[in-house]
Amino acid sequence: MKKISLIIIFASIFYFYQTSCQAMRIISAREISEFASDNLWGDVFSVRTMGQWNEYVRFTFFMPDSYNGKVRGSMLVSGSANNIEFTFLPGSIIKIFEFKAADPDMVFWIIKDNALQSNGLTHDFYMIGPYKSSYATYASMDNIVGMGWNSTNMKVHLLNSENAWPILQGYADNGSGSVLRENLVLSWDDAADWFSMTAYPLDAFVTAPIPGE
């Protein structure tokens, strides 16, 4: 009986250890919008999707009346504004990618640009998702540059693993954008309750780019 009790206790500890160490898994990734920012002169572009708590989320982009060289964007939740805003250079293709994850269950987005000219240079990047009872900007171009990002062209892939975390692949601008320079993986840190950014080797296995990328 004592031996059986010890086995049960050990099995219970192992179960809770497994549960607490489960890592986020990406179960779906798709592009939900792509548009040329040059088309925003005198117009507004927006795209609507479902957010973390089954409410409508709308991303809206426009040229501000007091134009200062930047396209502006904001995030509306159920029609209400919050503190999520972003800016992009005009003359670019702005792309929005939506990710759904498990462990924890989460919907989040990557918004980035690729210039129409200059070999598709990437100037701006945002990663936005739920945090506690609202939304937050988990990462921006300033954050990833602070991590050592030093590429002029970005492609969004998924890590070819059970977790399938987003991986940003950075390419050199050599006229074709085909020289891979770096991999930056965006994974969930359960202890920090935030995304972490980790440099991966160039030969890391990745999927093809997300369709539309």
C-alpha cells in the first residue's frame, strides 16, 4: 500500500509539472489583410476580425490631417479606442497576420510593412495581443533592434516544431533579398506572462512563409 501511495504521489507531481511547463503552440496562422499605404490619401482602410474575448477588433489606417511623413494606425475593440497605435512609412505594403495559440489560448497579430520599392525593405513591425483584461504591444521594431536585429527585409515564418512559434527571418538587401542574415523566434514565456525573443541559428528548420508573405 505504501509503495502504491508513493507511485500515486509521484505521478501527481509529474502531471502538475507537465501542466505548468506546457509551452504555447500555434494552431493557426494566416494573413488577414494586405494593402498599399499609398492608397490612403483621402481615404481610410480598416479590417475587422474576432479578438481574444470574442469581441470585434478593428485595425484602422489613415493619413493624418497634420501629415508628418507617417501613416497612422489604431486598434478599436468593440468600436472603442484604446492605447494601441502604430505608424508606418508611406509607399509600402502593410500586412496583418493573425495567430491563434493554445497553452495559453490566445489570439495575437503581427503587423509589418514591406516597401514597394527598394527591394521590399521592412521599416516597421508590431506584435499585438491580449494582456490580462485588455491588449498590449508585445514587441515593436525598437524592441527587436534592441535584441540585435540588423536586417533590412523581414519575412514571417513559423518554427518547424511542435510549438510552431513565429520566427522572423531577416534578409540582407542585396538586390534580391535572398541572403538570410538572422532568425528571431517569438515564444511565450509563461513565468514572465509575456513574449520572449530568442536568436536562432540560420539553419533552424522553418516552414514556408505564411501565405501572403
